[in-house]
Amino acid sequence: MDKKEVIWSIRAKEEFYNILDFYIKRNGSPTYSLKLLSESEEITELLKTNHYLGRLTENRITRVIVKYEFLIFYEISKDYIEIVSFWDNRQDPDKRIDKQ
């Protein structure tokens, strides 16, 4: 399978940074956030060559990878893979806009 660039949407970046920041403040340490960052980078590397790693969502366009209590939503285009949302399942689901 061809290798594709993985990009993050503005929304996904914002969600991810907010999650990292939340756990730094909550735990008083960056340790957990650094672990989450590392694992997210590993998933990103896997997606570059394993585009269909996640399962299709109801809209039949977006795919999702479940990693612990996090959902990573992404879409595959001809030239790249875009992570469109990074969601912590422990958050209030009513906060989620445009649910996948």
C-alpha cells in the first residue's frame, strides 16, 4: 500500500491540545500527556501505510481508531489522510459537535 502523509485538521489539533493540557493541569505533571503524545505519534505512523486500520463510522467516509478511552477519527483522501477529530470518551458527549 502506498504511503500517505497524515495531517491534522484544526479541530483535531485543538481537541488534542486541550486534552493534553487538561491532563497536565489535572495530574500536575506532563507524564501522562507525554505518553498520550507518543502513542498518538505511533498511530499516525501506522496510518501512513495502513490506511484502513480504523473501522468505518455510520457516515461511511470517516474511520475511527479506538485507543484506550480515546477515539481518533480520520478520513482518507487520494493524497493524504486527515485526522478530523480526537475525542476523549470521558468527556460529556453533548459537547461533541458534528458527531461522526
